[in-house]
Amino acid sequence: MVDRTETAKPVPSRKPCLTAVLRMAGLRPTRQRIALAELLFGGPHRHVSAEELHGEALTAKVNVSLATIYNTLHQFHEAGLLREVPVDASRSYFDTDTSDHHHFYVEDEQRMIDIPAASVVFNTMPHPPKGMTVTHVDVVIRVRKQQG
Ligand SMILES: [Zn+2]
């Protein structure tokens, strides 16, 4: 095993940046919101359920209830920081990538995989109801591992 202690550099804190992001989204940067934003946005784009984020928060010693996690995720979603991808009536994933794209949902692993927007093409799309406009189209393609 390689000892990396000599080359390891301290990771710069993203707190000032996240505070600004929350303010720009119209959310007061409370300690809890900043802590959850660090968990959500501290790495590459990801998909997370409220239950998964709750587990990560407890591991990171961020003492929040599951209800607070739900509220915060919905506030972040309302503020445009997250995209909600519902997979069934009782389960949603929150995507840190808010750009247009679609998803595979791996049912037996409860995991989402991104599909680039351009990979899904519709031959026909119904016209939206009168006076309405399409905001975006979410496609979730459900997959599972092949047996054998
Ligand atoms: Zn995604």
C-alpha cells in the first residue's frame, strides 16, 4: 500500500461557495442546509434518495431527522438546485444534475444511471393542453440484471 500522507493536500472548504449558492437560490444558509449541501454537492453529480442522504448525514455526524431531510430536499428542488426523479409512488431520487437528461433505473439495485437527453428521441409527442407549455420530459427506463 502506498503511503500518501506526504503528498496529501488539505481539501479546501466549500462552505463559502455553498453559502453563496444557497443565498443565490433564495435560501437562508442555515448550518443544517450548508451541511446537507456539502453532502449533496461536495463531489461529482449524483442521484440520492432521502433515506440514503439521511444515512450519509448520520455517518457525517450531521444530526437531522428524516423529516428535515425531506423538507430540505424539497426546498433545494423548489429553488432549482436539485431535480426530483420519481421512480414510484413512494420513492423519489434527487439529482444534482439539473440539466435535461433521462435515466435508467436499476430496480434490483435501486440505482439511477444517466441517459444523455439526445439518446431519447420521440416520433410523436402529444400537444400540451390548451394554454400550457411542456417544461421538460422525464423518461425513466426500468432495468434489472439478466438472469443466468
Ligand atoms: Zn441524472
